[in-house]
Amino acid sequence: MSDSVESVLRALLSAAIVIAAAYLGFAILQWVARRYGTRYPALPALVDQSKRPFRFLVGLAAAQIVATRIAHVHGTWVDYLEHGLQIATIVSLVWLAITAVNVIEQQILRNDGKRDRDTVDRRRFQTQITLLRRLIVASIVGIGVVAVLLTFPAVASLGTTLVASAGLISIVAGL
């Protein structure tokens, strides 16, 4: 067997091991969520709704392992693949964070439904919580967009220049 075929097979084996370990870990997490779901009611919903982003993230981790193991293969496509995987990882982490925020909002509104309060107060509270969730989601998406843009070298140098100039402006304004 040639060295390149052997290295690709080792990379695929490593990826399979990562995927198996991640799914085993998620199965344990699901068991914990079912076991302690009565004490922490948001936990089963969080685990249930985070299945898809978690699976996507695990697939990306496996692909990154394969890309790292075959990095010695000649060609610029490996660099493009690694950059694409880095962007996809950022996107999946943003997706996972947004899922967690949505579950927390649902749990807060569910807990508020148990309270005895006026309809107007309940609707005002729901509006406030929904607005807070939207602000948090917009912040998470904004941070994700910035993180994705900073993966490009030209944008990263521009960002460094902007941060340095903002720091200089703040020092001048402080004097």
C-alpha cells in the first residue's frame, strides 16, 4: 500500500473514531437529560433541539481531522477546504448558541405561564423576553459574521488597523 493511501485510510479511521466518540457522548448527554429532566426542565429541550447543530459540528470536526491528516497532499484545494471548514465550524457554533438562546426563551415563557398574573402583564413580559432574545441572537450573529470575516487575511489586517485607530482615537478623546 502506498503512503498516500495509508495516510488517507488513517485519516478516515481517525474521523470515524471521533464521530463514534461524539455520538456516544451525545447519547450519554441524552440519558443525563432524561434522568435529571424533572429537576432541570430546560435540559431535555436543549439536548433535543441541539441535535442537528451538534451533528453538523461533529461532521465538521471529522472533516477537519481528515483535512489535517491529508495536508501533505499537494494542491491548493486542501487550503481552501480547511478555510471552508473553519468558516463552517464558526457557523455551526453560532447555530448552536442560537438554539440554546431559543430554548432558554421557551423555558422562561413556560415558567411565566405558571404564574398567576394579568393578561396585559403576561403579554408585556412575553414581548420583553422576545425582544431580549432577538437582541441576543442579533449579537451572536454579528459576532459570528465578524469571526467569519476575520478568517480572511486581508480582512484581519483591516480589522487590526481599525481596532488600532479606534484605540488611538479613544486615547486622544480621553485627553
